[in-house]
Amino acid sequence: MTVAARAARYQELVEQAAKQLGCHPDSELAQHVGTLRLARETFAARLISGVECNPADLCRLDDALRQYLPVTPAKRSEPLHLLVARQRKRMNEILARPLSEREAMLNPRNGGIGDSYD
């Protein structure tokens, strides 16, 4: 990675940190977190490329980042079958309730004025 590419990546990381921390990108905090993140990315890339490194250093970087950005567990979405079941239940509740006067007028099956696609 060239120096210009690293500088651009650093600016991106500082802006991300500022957004997460709710501060200005020029703040020392955003710049510090951006530096730690760039160091972490660089260190991880070195490990992946096979350069001999001490993995404990990566753990120390992670610990330093956690001080500023606590790790929050990712939201887990419901399994698809539960989402489908919930949607079916809602649709059944909607279909089971009586139609309002306006809905009845618009429903062609009830002799209303709605569009019929028969």
C-alpha cells in the first residue's frame, strides 16, 4: 500500500471514528482511534501475508480500541421460519377482523366500487 493510500485510509478511519464517537474528525480522540484502527488493519494484513508477527500485539491493539469503542453484540435477526410465522399471524388477524364501512365499499367482492380483476 502506498503512502497516499495509507493516508486516505487513515482519513476514512478517522471519519468513521468521529461518527461513532459523536465528535469532530479533527478531535484528538477521533484521530487516536483512527490511528489504532489503521495499526490494527496493517498488523492483520502483515499476519495474513505471512510476515512473522507477535499475535499478542494484535490483542493489545484490540484492548486499546475497546477502551474507546466498547464491543456491542451484533443484532441477530430471527430465523426465517419465525418471521414467516409472525407475518402469517398478522395477516390472519387482519383478515379475521370485520371490514370498516369504507373498506367494505372499496372491496369488489362485497359489491363495492373497487377495481375487479376477474
